[in-house]
Amino acid sequence: MAIQWFPGHMYSTQKAITERVKDIDVVIELLDARLPGSSANPMLAELTAGRPTLKVLNKQDLADPARTALWLAHYNALPATRAIPLDASQTTPAQQIVKACHELSPNRGGLAKPMRVLICGIPNVGKSTLINTLTGGRKAKTGDEAGITKLEQRITLADDFYLWDTPGMLWPRIIVPKSGYNLAASGAVGRNAFDEEEVALELLGYLKANYAAGLAARFKLVELDAETMAGMKDEALLDTIGRKRGALLGKGRVNLQKAAEIVMHEFRAGNLGRITLETPEEFAVWLADGQRA
Ligand code: GDP
């Protein structure tokens, strides 16, 4: 069963973004570096069509560096687009971001033509963390111009550099089933919108094929080499992990729900190693399959 998740309010967000984007020079699209394709909302590209875009691959500290490089190359090849990796909790992202924005919109800057940037991203991608880091934890300054509502906070990074937060909530829009699973695994989708066991099984299926060593190390699966693990059913792997962690019901049966929670927790915390759940090539194939279906 594919995950359905579209909590609504998108119409008003859509309208608000369309309005705001008229006076915006650069759009910063915050993505989760572990699932760049799936954490993008395709609607945003439509709404901001033509605006230079800075793709920020956040949580890069949790992502597979080799795959982050693939995604950066993929985005940097697009017109009017730049991409940078980021750990939003670091203290020095501001300079990198300001520099990239000036490269994307070289004619802006100075008091007469301040740089106007809109920052967008689906929930949990790290937007608040980034804004906090950028403002040095100061309370974000809100504009007092007409039209700047509470929802549309304007943050002044410098006298000639303004940042607007997304007006409204930009929910993910799940257009291929794999994206649903990856978003759920990353924690971007509400807990009651999916079956944890199903998501954990999908995750294990991907990890055993791509990141077997990290799985084996964290769950002490010493008896399983990569080949044996690759040949195992996902259910059997989840069962083994549950047993290793003592997630048991009566009579030696494994509590699969608990085992699923453990797998997802370990993935989200980065304890299975630096992992990226999709490559640009894989994502393109999923999209093409989705369109054929
Ligand atoms: P928002 O919903 O987009 O505003 O997301 P938050 O800023 O609240 O971040 C969601 C979670 O991701 C929080 O637990 C953050 O601490 C964490 N987080 C944000 N940025 C990073 C990052 O670059 N690396 C890591 N490891 N965690 C991050």
C-alpha cells in the first residue's frame, strides 16, 4: 500500500508563494540530503519558475558524501540553479549562502537593491534550525511593511539582504510510492500516516542492498555477510534485528512493531552510517515508472 499524505492547506500556501515570489530574487529550496528528490515539493518549481534557485542539501552530515556529490552535480547542471551541502546546525552557513545568492543574482545588493530571498522547505528538513543559525539565535525580526503578515516573517541578515520564510506550510507532495517510504523513514511524514513495519521493511530492503556494512555493524549481525544479507527476505532481516535487540513478545516471537521502530530510530539518528536513500538516477527511474503506471 502506497503512503498517501497530503494534509491540505496547499491551496492557500500556493497562493501566498505566488504572491511573495514576485518580489523575490533568489529562492532557497531546503532539501534533505538523504532524500533530495523525495523531499522536494514539485509544486515549488512550478510556483517559482524562472527564479534562480539555491538548492541546499541539508543534513549532509547524515548523508552519504559520494551520493551528495552526485546530487550536487545533478542540480548544478540545471539552468539558474546552484546547490550546496549543509549541516544547518553548524555555526557558519551564512557566508556560503549569501555568496551563492549573489552569484545567482549578481545585480542585486546595496541598499537600493537589497537581495530578497525566499526560503522554502517541507517540514522537518531543518528550516527553523537554519534560520536560527543564520540569525545567531536572535529573535527573527519581522517586517512592518503592509503585506508582511505574521506567517511571512522577514529576516534581515544584513542591511541589504532580506530573507522571507515560506508563507504557510509546504507539505511534501508524494508523487511516487518510493518517495512516500523515504519521507516516512526520514521522519518528514506524520507518524499516524503510515505503517511503521511496512516502512521499516522497505528501508531494510534498500539498506541491505546498498549499506549492508552499516546495518551489520550497528545490529551486530556478525553471522551475516553482505551476500547472505542480500539474499535474505526483508521480513527475516527485521525479525533477526528484533531478536538481537530483545524486542520480543511471548513464546520467543519478535515484536515486529518495536523492531521497526528501532530500525527507523537508528537510521534517523545516523547510527547506521551516512546514508542516502536515492540517487539522481534512481529517482529519475521512479518518476518515469510512476508516469507510466
Ligand atoms: P523544520 O521543520 O524544517 O523547521 O525543521 P527543524 O529545524 O525543526 O529540524 C528538524 C530536526 O532536524 C531537528 O531535530 C533538528 O535538530 C534536525 N536538523 C536540522 N538540520 C540538521 C542538520 O543539518 N543535521 C542534522 N543532523 N540534523 C539537523
